[in-house]
Amino acid sequence: MTDTATTSIPLTTAELATRYGAAWNDHDLDAIMAMHAEGMVFHLHVDGFSEATTPEEVRAQFAYFFAAFPDLHFATTRLTVRDDLFVHEFVITGTLAEPFPVGAEVAHPGTPRASFAGVDVIPCRDGKVVRKDTYLDGIALRAALLPDTGAAS
């Protein structure tokens, strides 16, 4: 993966979206972090997760996702790119290897490979991500990670 922090010409939003998605699927935390602007904020809109507002908090949450789902993969279903914004719609798949909060409950390893939809809304500036808001299909998430709770019925 190319280190975008050393390039002198900012990436276009389309280039950033492509490289950012590839870094996530490669589980390349250093490359992901290099594509963030100073002051970048991450918010996974799922109960049990708080907004990450420092580089250390962002990195820790991203590292946790890779530990929780060692085979985490994002399959793009739609990518919409504008001047300083991209919206990435995807299907996430992965096998849970660490406890994972789902609202007031905690999912534990042992469930089959999970699959659920999500969307990232990512504003950019000068070829860097300034914010990442991730929204997941909560019903599908619960059904995949907490199958004994009746979420699938």
C-alpha cells in the first residue's frame, strides 16, 4: 500500500475512496491512519461504541475491529463520490473472534460467519478523511451475532 502521507499532491476523493477501502480489506491499520486528516473523528453508530475523537481512540477502535473479526471483509455494493465526500455502501462479512457489544448485550465467538449491510459517510479535505460515520443494519447485526435472541424472527 502506498503511504499517502508522503505524496505531495492530494488524492482525489475517488482515489482516496479506492485506497481507503483497499486498506480496510488489507487490514492495513497504518495505511488507514495515514489517510486521516488532523482532528479526524470516527463514530460507529451502534450502541456500545462511543465516538472516537483522538488518533489514539480511532486507531484503538479500528484495531479492535480487526481483532474481533480477523477475516473482516467489506464488499462494496455502491460507492458514491462527490467533491469532498464519499458514501460507501457495503456488506461486511467476518467471523467473530472476540466479544463484541451489540447494544446492552455482548456477542461471543462461536457464531457462524456473520454478514450484514452497512454504510459509511466520509467527508474529506485535501485528499484525507476528516470524519467517518458508520451505520450498520442493526437487525441483521443482531441476527448474525446474537442468533439465540430471536433477532432473526
